Amino acid sequence: MTTMAASTLIDEPYDLDGSAIDRFRRDGFVKLREVLSPEAINHYGPEITRKVFELNTETLPVAERDAFRAAFLQVMNLWRSSEFVREFVFSRRLARIAAELMGVRSVRLYHDQALYKEAGGGGTPWHADHYYWPLATLNTCTVWVPLQRTPLEMGPLSFSVGSHQADLGRELPISERSEAQISAELEGRDLPYIEDPYDLGEVSYHHGWTFHRAPQNTTDEARRVMTIIYVDADATISEPKNDEQRNDLERWLAPARPGEAIGGPLNPVLYAA
């Protein structure tokens, strides 16, 4: 398959129906089938994987890491290291879905993030992504793209339904503490827990404040996942509330400062209606 043909597969519109939009806004996430073809995944997946292992800096065995580092290998902004990966991250198909789910005219890239849960990799603790983001908007979401079929044994992303509307755990980074405390608070609110496998080509989008986790990967194969974080293109930057947000401000949003519009070189518009 030529690069042009593969690019077409990730740029043409996806038929997103109103019920999917309703589920995203009500539940804080939605899973969508056949968003990417097997041909597109097989075309881009190997290069994403190659760059992950080339750029990964983790050297400790899984058993010697803390909960966050044991959960996955994490490599960010792969698009800057490979034109091939850039083509995938800049997918108009994926970005347009994000804009339509959030009900905004256009979306920018916040950053991409590969999350590879190694064979035997630990569970990902409960957390909400927006904790890390100095963004003065609730119009944020992440697309979670498995690069293989992902059965329960491999550690698929799992969600607390409706938790994006719950005022709990928003001061907690991902850690052993967040797993214990958020788990107890979610159970106390009687919010449903959804843990399902992903078919090849199936992806999920979740709101920035939706609590999610992933179980351990008990297979002998790495769980290969690429994620892209989207933000309303018209959003501004908030004053950082914690050290993680201060780090994100300098790492992903510079030279813009709090109170200014997002629009630095790392935050291009990926879709505009």
C-alpha cells in the first residue's frame, strides 16, 4: 500500500451518529468500531512501535518500578521524530471525531503519547488526565488507539461511567494512592465500571476528567497503544495548579503563558470545520 493510499484511510470522514455523541457526553467516553482499517493499522503500527523502543529511556525491570512506571512504557510527541508517525497523529479522521464529540468547531493537538504495556506489565492505576493539563477548558479528550486486538488479559482501557461529572480525586496524580482512594470513592458513588476488550480498528475517546484505569497485561505480548490528546482550538491556558501542570506548561505549551490562547508550534490545529 502506498503512503498516499494509507493516508486516505486515516483522513476521510467517519460516520459518527448522534447516539455516540450522546454517550460520550453522558458517560464521559465512547468506544467506536471500525474507525481504522486493519490495513491502516498494519501500515503505521510498525513504525510507531519502532520509534517507541528507539526512544524509550526506561531501563529498570518491571518488578523494580513504581506503580506508574510499571504500568507502561510512555513516549510522547512521536510525531516530531518521524514524518511517518506525524502522518498518523495528524489524522483528520481521528481529529474530526474528537471535535464532533466535544461539539467544538476545531481542535488542536495537545500532544501524542505511546503507551506500551509490556508483557507482565502492571495495572494502570485510576486517574483522570486533566489533572496534568493547565488548560482553561473542559473541552479536552483523548483517543486511545490499540495497534492490535486487545483482550481483557492484555489490559484494555477501562472506565468509570459518568465519572467526568463527579467531584472526586481531582487532586491526585496517577499512583498507588490514586488507585486506592479513587477506587473507594467511585464505589461509594455507585458509578458503573466498564471493562471490555477492543477489536482491531476499534478505538475509544474519553473526556479529560473521566476516571479510567487498565488491568495488568498477563500475556506474553506487549499491549501496543497510541494516544492523541485533543483540545478545543480556541481554548486558553490556565494558571498551573500543581508541579505536573507547571511541567506541562513548559514542555507542551511554550512560549504561550497562562491567560493566553494555545497556539505554539507544538499545538497545531488538526481539524477545523
